[in-house]
Amino acid sequence: AEGCASKRFRPGGQTFCSVPQSLSTRRQLYERDFPVYKQPVEVGCFSLDSERNFFSDSRQLRYYSDPGKSPKLNLRDGHHDRFIKRDESVKERLDHLLRWILENRVKLHSRNAATSPPCTLGVDFVTWRGHLTKLLTTPYETQEGWLLAVSRFGGTLYISEMETEAARVNRENRTERHEEMMYWGYKFEQYVCADDVHSVPDGCGVVNTNEAFCTVVQTRLADHKLLFSGEVDCRDKDPKSPPAPACYVELKTSAEICTPKQRSNFHRYKLLKWWAQSFLPGVPRIVAGFRDHDGVVVSVETFHISKISQLIKNEYNCWKPTVCMNFCSDFLSFVKSVVKEDDPRLVYLFAWEPHRDVTFSVHKDSEYTFLPDWYIKEMAS
Ligand code: 0WD
Ligand code: CA
């Protein structure tokens, strides 16, 4: 190809061009030293209320309240009479995070000014934590592919996920059982979260999935400066607990583990996703409610993120944190090398399906454009 230098993209590139056309996801290519991952720093937060209104504060942050080791919590309660579900057909893309950036750009710029020109954010990537989680788990994922749209604007690369055709079909055809099990996770949150430091959880209230508290963190992976946001379930009540994100607690529910095979599957598949999601923003622990087939939590267990890699070491051919982080780092390098043109109307769509390489296509003024006019206008002023 024209302008093709004899430089091979490291390590999984498929061509000898300086702009590779694809990126391999083979695990072996990413088994090297753990890359630099700076301690994530919370630079701000925001809340979404029961009507999904945005507030640049922590009003939706809740406090963890220990339910005891075997509490018998009925997760089915309230599904039909006290449940308000967020409209999942509304695609919010990066909008809430962009709104936070606009309201905090002076603070952001002063943080990063020393290393970046004026009128820029001083970070390489802006995205949701959930998108990075998908990148971390890609070398081990065999079921679901992804589509990540990327635009360069003001020197920063914005990454926003697009729903795949398969994911849309799955979402529109969920069984009643699956819908109910999705509710169980939110119901568990309600049983163990209090609205204030001095109050107790109210299991009789309404579960409303519009409500969210999100942390905004900054960190660096190898030479990529990242700014991302992730939803946080609750925080430690103790006033002596460390500052955010170290005081945050992630909540999960999972089927109770009864056999060695179930334990092995839990370690191999579920703990990978749990680890990746909480490691990224520096959330140190997960509280898991293990439930029976009827949706009753029969035991509660804490997992410390820093101990998970020890826990899985006895599994044969198990996932490795270094592979996850190196793949993510190389993907971000790949994106930097591909997305050179600074234009918010131009979208580079990176696509991946299990057992395939990552590829991309380019789209101008298409359905994939995701940076809103209000953001572009305000940033340019
Ligand atoms: O694709 C996404 N992840 C999008 C997320 C697209 C557009 C918006 N959002 C935003 C929302 O503002 C939400 O508050 O996602 C925020 C959460 O983002 P995240 O932390 O980056 O996502 P992720 O780590 O995948 O999920 C964290 C929690 C989930 O908890 P569990 O324990 O199941 O992992 O956020 C919830 C869910 O409770 N969640 C979502 N909430 C709103 N919209 C979404 C979503 N699309 N996906 C997961
Ligand atoms: Ca959770």
C-alpha cells in the first residue's frame, strides 16, 4: 500500500505496513510482563436520578450494609409490583460522561496542563469502563463479539460501543426467566445498600434501574492516558475507610456453587469478568451474594481483587491478568495508529468476533457518528 513503511506492528499485526489492517487476539501473543498500570485516581463523579437526570455530584452514592454470612434474602420480591426498569432502547452512548467533561474541563485541564497543549483534555482516550472490561476479556471470550466506534477530536480518542446485531436480537428475545434473573442483581443491591451513612437498607422500596452513581477516573496503561467512568454500587460506611476509589464496593450475584465443576467454571469465566471490571477503576473488593435456583441468597462472600489471581492459579489453562492488560494496551496502540484524522464526523468502527482478528472500517457522517453537536460546539469555544 502507498506510504507503507517496512515496520511490523507489534506483536499481533498481520501486515508489514505502518498502518496495520488487523490485530490478533491470540492469547500467546500477550503473555509478557505486566504493563504499567498507574493507580487509578478519581477525578470526579456524577449521579443519574430516578428519571435519568444528570447531576455532577454524589447524591446517588449508597453505603454498604453487611447482611451477614447467610442472610436468606428473597431476590424475587418486588419484581412485578416494585420495579422501574430503565428503557434499554434509549442509546445514551458517551453522553453523560461528555456532560461531566464539559462541566469539569477547567479542572481536567489544570490536572494535565503541564503535559498537554491548551484547549485539549490532556488524555489519549475517553470511554466507559465497561468498554475497557470487554477489551480486557477479549482474548478469553468465545461467545460474544463487539463493535467499538472511535473518533479523534481535539487530539483525544473517544471510544463508544455500538450494539451488535446478535446483542440486539438477544436483548429483544430475553426469556421471562432471564429478565427476572437480571432483576435479582438490582434487588440484591437494595438489600445491602443504605441511602445514608446512618440509615439501613429498605428491602420494601422500589427498585429503579435509572438511578446510578458513576466515578470518573484517570490512569495510564503503558503509554496511554485514560479517562473513563464506571458505575459504582456503594461505598464503605466507615469514616476511617480510604478515599475513593479504595472505599468502593462492587456487588454481584451468582448461582451458588455446589460441585467442583461449578467452582472451576466460576473461577474460569465469572471471576475473569469480575476481576477485569473492578481492577480497571481500582475498586478493591466485590461482595457476592450466592443464590439458589429460586432466587434466595444463601451465602455472602467478599472477594478482594488483589487476591483473585492467587485464587485461580490452581485452575488448569486459566486466564491471566497480564494477557488481558497487554491485549488492551496493544488494542489502544492499534487504535492510535489507525485513527489519525481529527474529525468528530469520522468514525472508525472496530469489529471483533470470537476466533477472528480485530478489523476496522471507516464511516463519514453515518449512523455511527456519536459525538453530539452540543459537545463539539462547547469544546471548540
Ligand atoms: O454500553 C455501556 N456500558 C453503556 C453504559 C452505554 C451507555 C451508557 N452507559 C452507562 C450508564 O450511564 C450507566 O450508568 O453505563 C453506566 C455504567 O457503565 P459501566 O460501569 O462502564 O458499565 P459496566 O461495567 O458494564 O456495568 C456496571 C453496572 C452493571 O452492573 P453489573 O454488576 O451487572 O456489572 O452498570 C449497569 C449494571 O448494573 N449497567 C448499565 N447501566 C446503564 N446502561 C449498562 C447500561 N448500558 N450496562 C450495565
Ligand atoms: Ca454490580
